[in-house]
Amino acid sequence: MAMLDKAYIENHMSTVHNYQSFGRNVVESGLREALTRVEGTPKGKVELDAKVIVTPVEIDEGGPEPRMCIRVRMIVGGVEVWVHIYTGEQ
């Protein structure tokens, strides 16, 4: 199993291509949860708990070594949104 370390994470940070849609999904999940909490009772604010999980992922593409990737998962209001970050190295 792959292990997360500083170099592994930094290698993937520069290859995030879908961060905009990931962020949009996280915000939408938060707003949907906020809707359920203000239904019938207006509030000055709604506080939500969120969980972020970062894991290494090995993708076997049939080459000599598996491609090392990262999956970032965020859970907001019971909705899980994730983005898979690929690296150009193999």
C-alpha cells in the first residue's frame, strides 16, 4: 500500500485539475444541509461539521510500476464529494 509523505502530497498538489468542480460540489452540499436546518425557522447562521480524508491510491495501468495518485474526500451534511488527483509520473 502507498504511504503519504511530504513529497508524495506535494507532487500531487500541482496536478489538481478538477478543484473548481470539487469546491462547487462541497459548497452545494453545505447549502443543501443548511436548507434542512432552517426549514420553517430562519436563523442568523448555520454551523456544519465537515470531514476531510486524504488517501494515497495506486493505479495499475499495466506499466512497470503503478501510478501513484491521491484521493481527497470531503463529507458535508452526509454527502461525500471526492476528487482524484493524478500524477504525471509512473
